[in-house]
Amino acid sequence: MSALTETAAAPAPRAGGGMGQAVRDSLVIARRNLIRMTRIPEMLLFGVIQPVMFVVLFTYVFGGSISVGGSTDPQLYKEFLMAGIFAQTVTFATAGAGAGIADDMHKGLIDRFRSLPMARGAVLTGRTLADLVQTSLTLVVLAGVALIVGWRTHENIGKVLCGFLLLLLLGYAFSWIGALIGLSVRTPEAATSGGLIWLFPLTFISNAFVPVTGMPTFLQHVAEWNPFSATVAGARELFGNTMPGVPKTVTGAWPMEHPIWASIIWSVLIIAVFRALAVRKYRSAAN
């Protein structure tokens, strides 16, 4: 009885090895989540269907009705739209990241991980890396659909790839927000709702679907300082999809004048802040 008591009271083993150990542990968790995705293919399937529906609906329903640069040419709108759809897709993955972590918490899996000699933060880092891989696959499919409906780029392949990397950096940053939400709620359903409810105003009060020139003045300021808008504008610039009749900025906002740098700065800042908050929440929530 005494031996059992001593065993139960013994603290969980601590991880060693510094940064190398942290990287290895994160990759192990990422691999676990990727294997789980392959065994539940509907996760990826449903993640692709929604953005494809957005592409089709916006292209064929609104394509000839929305004026871009003084023209309602559907082809111009396709080139204006796609960067916004791509950015919306990578940010909406936030809800899935939050729901997955909330599900692990609900099932007690996080407590099992804490009993292992793992680096602090490896569980969350591995999860966000796996989500990044899933988002990358979704973007590949979505880009193919965009090409089918008529979207075209006008820059070299290097710049186009940098545009997608900019989008993925934003998606990775937002996955840390999803991680924090998933650790802060009690059920996966609440994490899904909490991960989406704030994304709709963020994505629609932006330059993603319509030029900000038609918005009220106060919304123009909000839209042009929106990190989502900076990424959309940066991706358009790298894709060669900027519209001649659409000004870079209406309010003189710095992020719209330098959208690529602004997008990188916003994304790195979001990662730094929300990773720290999520890891702190993970430690306290799993105790």
C-alpha cells in the first residue's frame, strides 16, 4: 500500500534536451494528429467543400454585380476575389483547431500528455503544425478550383508561392487563437462557435470581397488596419491581382501602403502573443 501511494504521489517526469527535445515532441504530436486526419477523411473533405462553395457562389452570383475599379467585368472580380477567399479559408481553420483541442481536453487526452516527459507547449505546437498541413492541402485544392473558374495570376511562380506562404503564415497565426479558444471552453461545440463568431466581422469588414471605398468612413479605417486586409492586399500584390482603378489605401493607412510587411508583422505579433497565452492556459487548464 505504501509503495502504491509513493508511486501515485510521484511527480510526472520532466522533459530534457532543450530546443531539440521540444522540436521532436512537437513533431510527434503533429504526426499523431495527421494520422488521425487520414483516418477521418471527412474532416478534410468538409474543410474543402465550404471554401469551394464560396468560390462558386461569389464568382457566379455576385461576379457581374460588384463594381471593382469602376467595372463590373466578372473576370476582374474573380482576380480581385480569390485572395480574399484564400485568406478566409486559412482563417476559418481556426474553428477546427479550437474544436480539436477542446475535444482532446474533454476526453482527458491532454492530462495523459502531461504525464509524459514532454516539452512544454509541444502538444499545442504539434496540433497547430498539423492544422497548417491540413490548411495547405485545402489551399492546393482551392487554387485548382479557382483556376478552373477563371482566376489567373500575373506574376512569376516565385512571387505566387510567396503569396500562398503569406496566407499560410496568417492561418498559422490564427490557429494559435483557436488553440486559446479551445482551451478556454468546455466542449468542442462551444469551441467551434467561439472560433467562428468573431471571424465573420473580421473577414467581411475588410478588403476581401469588396473595395473599402464604398464603406462608411469609420469602417474604412477599421478595414484598412485589419490584419486580415493586410494579408489579402499582400497576396493580391504577389499574385499580380491588384486592380488599376482601386487605390491602395483610402485613409492613408500604413498597412495598405506596405501590405506584405504589414501582414508579416501582424502574423508574427499574433503568434507571439497568443502562443504565450495558449501555453499559459494549457498549463493551468490541465492541472
